[in-house]
Amino acid sequence: MIRTRASLRRPLAVLGAAFLGLTAAVAVAAPASAHHTTITATADCDGLTGERVITWTVENSERDKAATLKTVTADPATPVNLAADASKPLEGAVVPKGGSVQAVQRVPGDTATAKLTVYALWKKNGQDRTNDGSINLGGDKPCTPAPKCVDASKAKYSHTFDGPKGTATVKLDGDLPLCGESKQWFTLVSYFAPRPQFATPQYVYGTPDSDWIGGTQTEIDLKVDIPDCHTQVDLIWGGTDEIIDPLVEGGKRYGDKKLGSKGAPGNRSTGPQGWYNGGDKSCTTPAATFASNCDGTVTVSLSNDGKISKYPVEFEVRGENGWSKKVTVEPGKADNGTVVPAENAGKVEVLVDGKVIEDGSYSWQRPEDCPLPTITTKADCENFTLTATNPEGGLPVKVVFTYGKETETRTVQPGDSETVTFKAGKEETALVVLPELELEMEAVYAPEGDCGGGGGGEEPGLPVTGAAAGGIAAGAVALLALGAVLFLMARRRRVRFTA
């Protein structure tokens, strides 16, 4: 609103008002025939200081007389100085004939109205007059200083994220730093995971990388190692105290703390979703070793103690004829107690998740140190007797005895013996075959003494030694107390000894 006031000796006349610039006021001091000053104003905002800057214009109504501004009163009462020379006040300034002067006043940014009153004297004819002008600032937004920093609670960020590589960056948006000593932490963390999709439990892998933005540090780079197996990588809002280890079923989750989330605080950073699930290998190290036993069984040892074994492993051990057994081995542990029965040990497989593991197939093989059966003989003038003895702890052994045209077959159980007796004939040798061990032996019929006087001899046990299934490459000679016996073994070669 613009007001015009004359001295008590002069009539008061209101001429009009207008807004200039942001807000401007025009005041006319008196009728056109009277000496007066007209005061108008415009206002602006100083973004650095937050002050309103009012520019007052005082115009002289007289074209042939200059006016001196003897008194200047401002409301608010802040300095009003000449625009042309800010070191000089408006008070005392001379308004030229038909001209004007400008002055600048700074007022608080929330000022609603401002008023300027001047008392002017025209020395040429002694005329004087007091006029005022005002400006309404209430319709404008308050003037506030430009911020020099950004409050940490309102700061915005942008980020990059590469889960498979384990890298991320976070940057403070805008040109202003965080205010004061404020710091905002961000953390990158990787996990062992049981699946390439989200699944629990998960365990932190390696050392998480955590850093902060604040002061002159407005951008950070983060990097973590990734396990050589299924993994999850998360870029989270906060420091290492925010890390959840382990992530378990029904436990805490990061939720919107992950950068790039839809909710706060993760949505205060723009960029890709800050989480990744992947990896093409299991975070376990299942392994199996096999040992053949003399009794035909296979002992399977299972282990889950590799470098990346973080989860229990359920093994399945399969044998022939549908035999199967499942064994769960905890991380860092082993199980050595799985025995595949002899009748199922022809082909053994170890599976995890339905697939045969590396080096997980095996078939029973006769150990080289298994005790072999022994053959003993007894001969006289009427009979030729042969006995096969099978040591304990082995497999049943099939023995074929042949003397002349007669053949007898026996199966000798472990820890037992089988004996056959042939009528003595003209043949000088008997053939003893152990087909499963690929052994053949010749027993020489040599009764002691004069058959006319009877009597005979008995050979003590002759151990069958060596590795049969892999072939026999050496021989042995034994001189027995009751008779000389030659004991020579070779693959599919005969061993000849004397009875």
C-alpha cells in the first residue's frame, strides 16, 4: 500500500500505487501544483545473506528547483544509503530539478512491509514538504540465505553396483557437502549362499568394505571378494554394525536399507538395485574315497571339509541291485562308516543332489594283502586226498579238484576247509583250480615208502600267495619236511607240487 502525507498545513491527497520488480510502491506527495516528492520502491532477495534489498526512488516534482532531503526516516530502521555511493546516506542528498535519487535499504528476509519518510526543502523558495512511501512484502515468500551445506538427514545420493564383480560406488548428489561433522556410512558385503537364488542360511564371506561420505569426501568406492560358489552381495545403508551374519530363516533382513530400494533410506540413492544372487557352484566340497575289503565289501569314506564347505551335505551311496544309503555330513566333518555289502559292491556310486560327484564311481577290487587259500595233500597207495582251507575274513572260494577223469568242485567258506579224496591211479598229478582267483596248481601224487608195505605222507598247508586278479609275476619254492614240493604260481599257469 502506498500512502502520501502532507504537513498539517497542507491538504492530504492520495494519488495512487503500483508494484515494480518483485514488489514496488509508488507514492505521490501532493497535488500537481504543490511542491512534493514521490517515493517508489522495488524489492529483491539476496540469496547469500537472506536479506530483502529495497531500492527506494525519491523523485522531485519541481522542474526548476532542487530539493534537499533534510530528514530521512525508515521503518524498519536500517540504514538507507545512496545507490550511487553506498558510503553516503540518503539523508542530506539533493534531488536535482525534475530528477530523482535512488537509495538502497537492507531489511530482514521475513519483513512484511517497509516504509520510508522524507522531509524535503526547496531552498530557492523556502518550500518544504514531508512525504512517505511504503512497500508491501507480505505476498512474497520469505527470503532465506542460500544453503552452504546439506543436512545429512536430507542428503541424496547416487550409486553404481556390480554384484558379480563385488564392486560399488556411492556419490553425494549436488555441489554442497554434508553439514558440520556429519558422516553417512555405506557398506558392501558378500555371503556364502546355499542356492544361486535367495535362500538361507547365508554366511559372510571375507571382509566387508565400509566407508563414509562427509566433509570434503563426497564419493566412495567399495569392493569385496566373492566366493567361488553361490553368493549374495548387498550394498547397504549404514556401517558394519548393520551387517547381519548369518542370515537365517525367519531372522533379520536388510529390507529397504539396500540401496536402490523403493522405501527409505535405500530410496535416497538413485541407481540399480544394490543386491545380487548368483554363482554356479555349490558352497560345499563333497568328496568320497573307497577301500575294497577282503570280504568283498567296499568301505566308502565321505567328507565335507573343503575350503568352501559351509553347509551340510546329504550324500547318497548307491550299490548294485538297488542298494542305497543316505548320509548327511556336517561342514568340516567326515564319515568313514558307510559299508557297501559284497553283493552290491560290483559298482558303487556317490551322489549329491542326484548327480554323481567327481571321482564318485568305484568297483570292488581284491586287495593285494588278502590271505589266499592253502592246499594240503595226503597220499598213500590207495588214496590221493586234497584239502583246501580258506582263511577267515575273505570271500567264499570256489575250488575245482581234478585227478584223472574225476572232477570235484567245492565252495570253501571263510574260516573253513573242504576235502576231496580220489582213488589212487596211474596219473602222477592232480589239478587244483581256483577260477575266481585265476590260479591253477598241480599236486604230484608221490606216496612215501613202499606201497607194498603201505604208509604214505601228508603235506602241511601250502599257502597260495600273491595277487591273483592282477596277475602273478613271481614264484616260490618250498622244501617241506615230509617231502619235496615245488610251489610255482603264475597267471593261468600251473603250480606243481609233490604229495
